[in-house]
Amino acid sequence: MWPDIKSEPPPEPERWLPFLTPPSPPSSAPSNHALGTGGGAHSPRLGKDGRRSLGLQDSQSLGPRAQRNFPQSHRNHRSCGTKNSFQTLGMKLENITNPWSPEHRLVQPTLEQTGYSRERQAAFRFGRTMPKYLLFTSPKENRWGHQRSYRLQIHSMAEQVLPPGWQEERAVTWARYPLAVTKYQESELCSSSIYNQNDPWDPPVVFEEFLQNNENIEEEDLVAWVTVGFLHIPHSEDIPNTATPGNSVGFMLRPFNFFPEDPSVASRDTVIVWPRDKGPNYVQRWIPEEGGDCWKPTPFSYNGTYRPL
């Protein structure tokens, strides 16, 4: 027997804040979802009952919806030439016989190396466990016999934007993958286009098509397509300014068995090169401009920026 279900009064209809006008989608376009990578107080659609809340109210008159920010970048890795491969390193537990006590067993962690030969294998979807060490390796070896490599280290809290194949999701198929590795093609220079937003249901550039031919990626000229992002749920501390500490996302390319030792040990003096919008780069040194053993540094000063005025 089904339990008694208490009837509840229907919730009040959702309301728009008085100073905003609800968007009117074109008659031929689906209106279930809005496509975007950023937000703010531009779409605070609220439900009083809270059961369909799209965000938290953070002031007397604002209730901005939660927003996802997804920058995407690609890197053509050629540190060791154009013949590179992609592999991952992880740890696994193995149960072995104790070498010094054969009547006992020993569980110990060991390295697990996985190679990827095809583009589809190296396309990691959101929700799939990402290996900790993502390596772009060269056939060349370092002094110790290890393949000279660079490690891709991703720092992100991104997740799937829309279900795959859902209406306008076709315009952002690159957002299905935190990482995808493909063979370099002159016709695959960008994962999207500024014109994708004009017709997201039939966009001119579809990243998913880059993977359809499933090309070989062993000892090839490789491209890493990296998607990072974060979820921002506006809260009361965002008024009047959004707090940014701790909100950084991105990725790094780090040498991994590329050098025989830490290359910074050979650095005798510190030099920082600052790019300028106009003119040559500014070179900041802590060494004498001219030869000589004695050098008196200029008095310390700080103009409040990282760039010289």
C-alpha cells in the first residue's frame, strides 16, 4: 500500500526582479537552457519556495544565479621536436610474496604506466577519473635512461556543462573534455568560433569532429586541448565586489625527466623579463649593469604595480 501523501499548495509562480525583463527566445530556437560561460546579476530568476532555486539571494534586491566559467586552451607541444607520444603514470597496489619472508604476503604501491595510441583513448570526459601524471614523452632519453617528457598539471573544478547532444550543446562539445589529445592538423586550429553563438544548433566548428577520425598519436605532432573552469555560486560576501582569492584555475607544463637535474642550480643571477604592451620588454636584474665586483643596489621603491611606470 502506498503511504499517504499530503497535498501541498502549489508554489507561487517564479518572478523576475522588477528591473529586469525576461528574455524572449526566437520562435525557432529552444528555450530550455541559456548558453554562456559567465554571469553575474543579469539573470536572477528566483522561486520563493526555494525548490527550483538557480542561485542564492545575496542582497536585498539581487539574487544572481550560479555560473560556470570555462576557458579552453590548446598547446602544441614541441619541446623535443614533432615526434611525441602521450602516456600517463599512476599508482596501484600489488600483492606479492614477501621477499625476505616467503610465508607472508606484502601489499605495496607500484607505478602503473599507460600508453595511448589513438585520439579517442586520450579524450578524457568529465566524470572519468583523470590520471595524476599526464606526460608528453619524446623518444629521446635523459642521462638516466628515462624518456624526456613534459608533465601537464591541471588545476580546475570544472564539470559537464550540458548533457552530450542536448540541443545547443553541439556548439561547446569541447566542454565535454577536461583534456583531449589530438594529432596536429592545419584544419584544427581552434576548438570553437565566434560564430558558434549565432547558431549553436548547427555551429560552423564542432570540436567533437576533431576526434571522429581517431588518428594515431604515437610519435606524432601532438596538441593538448585543456578545459579548466570553476563554479561560482554568488553569496553575500560578493557584494559590492566579488571576492577572488582562491578562485584561480589553470594548468602548467612542467619538465619531467627532461633535464638531468634541476636546471635552476645553474642560474647564478636572477633576471625577470616583464612584457610591455608597447615597446621592448622590461628586463629587471639584480646584477651590475657593467662589469665589476662591487655594486650598490638602488634604494628600494614600490609603485603599487608589477610593472614600471
